[in-house]
Amino acid sequence: MDHFRFFEGLSFSVAVWGVQMIAYHGFALWFEWLDRAGNGAAFKVRAIERMSYREMLPRVLFNQTFVLLPAMGITQALGLAYYGSTQITIMGFVASVIGLTIGHDIVQYIAHRIVLHEPTNMRKFGHALHHTTRASRAISACYMSAEDFFLEIVCPYLIPLILIGGGGTNFIFHALIVSAGAFGGVYEHSGYDFGLLLRKETGWRWMLGKMLSTEAHGFHHTRGNVSFSDGFGSSNICDTVFKTRWDLVPLRERPTDTTRTV
Ligand SMILES: [Zn+2]
Ligand SMILES: [Zn+2]
């Protein structure tokens, strides 16, 4: 009987995971429709991916189901997150979002730059697989090895969530966090840049264009040595402090992807 109650108690993290799945695949399908219909061609800045949506989907679903879902369940079962009050104040909401944004930036920078891009780890942890893509098909955001997915997607989400106190049990709060995270990853791997035209303007339009930019992660895929946690929705602190932001690093002699056409 007890173990039934244990699984019953995990329904909160499972529901949050469900929202994340709907958001991720909803946004990914929308971008896929844009690709196929050609409706957003004016904003498509990178050459289309060689692998199809259908070819990438099984690995993405595997990572989300067999890595993310158990990690969220274990985190809840250990009482590290998804527990406590359903109430959240406006101040608590704002402070949590700031804490999660900065925490995501720091954990992802460590995992991505120091662990995954360490030359001997590139193949050992399989980050090279994600780098066979060129950030130009939305669903490729989670097309990576299970180890890579754990270090680069799961840890930057769950470690800051645990550190801010677990985020409580306000469903709207958790749903917004995972939906925003899903959109950020999917958008910056879509090959679209909705800030393109705005950056040709000045003032607030240029600022908005910078905020909507997907250049950072696009350049991470094409140059390989820049913008490890800098990207859409990121606080950009680590890449700025350690001077690895794409616009702070001079172009090097050896491009990582010689097939890039855009
Ligand atoms: Zn990388
Ligand atoms: Zn990527």
C-alpha cells in the first residue's frame, strides 16, 4: 500500500513534466510547421538541418522520458523540490525566477564548458552528437546523448530549483518555468531569429531585437568555442565574466562546421 502512496505523491512532478512535454513538443511542432510552410522564411537565419524531425524525435523522447522524468521524480521523492506551500507571493515569484535564471546560467556554464567541452569528454559524454546539428531544427534542442542531456538540461533546471528551496507546489509557477525553459531551448535551436529586423533599428527596438536574438547559441554550434550558457532567456553572466560570449571572442582560424552555408 505504501509504495502506491509513494507513486501517488509523485503526481505533482509528473504533472509538471507533462506540461513541459506539451510545451516543448507544441513549440517544436509550430517551428516545424513554419519550416515546412515557409511562413517564417524572412527570419530563418541558418541553413536547414540535415536530420529530419522524425529522425530526431525518438532520442528526444527517450531523454525526456527516461532521464528527465525519473530525475524530477527522485528530486520530489527525496524532498528536494516540488513540496510545501501552493501559495507564492509576487515577490517570491520574481525572486525565484531571478534565482533560477542566474542558477541556470552558472550550472549550464560549468556543465557545458568545463565538463562537456573538455576534449576527452566530448566523445565520452557524447556532446559531439549534439554538435552534429547546427541549431536549425527546433526539436534538436534535446537531440543529444543521455549523459549530455542530464548534465546540460536536467542539472541546470533541477540544481537551482533545489537551491532556491524547491519552488513550492504552486502549479502555475512550475508550469511557467518549464514552459519558458522549453520555449527558450526550442527557439534557439529553430534556426529562426525574430529579432533580426529589430536589430537594424535603434533605441528600444534594437534592445528588443537583442533580447529576441538566437545568435549566441547559433554561433556556439558553428564556432564551438563561444557562448556556453549565453543564449535566448539567459542572464549571460558567465559568458560575459569569462569573456566567452560570441561577440567578445575573435574569430578563430578553424571553424568547427565546414558544411555551414549561412
Ligand atoms: Zn557545446
Ligand atoms: Zn545546441
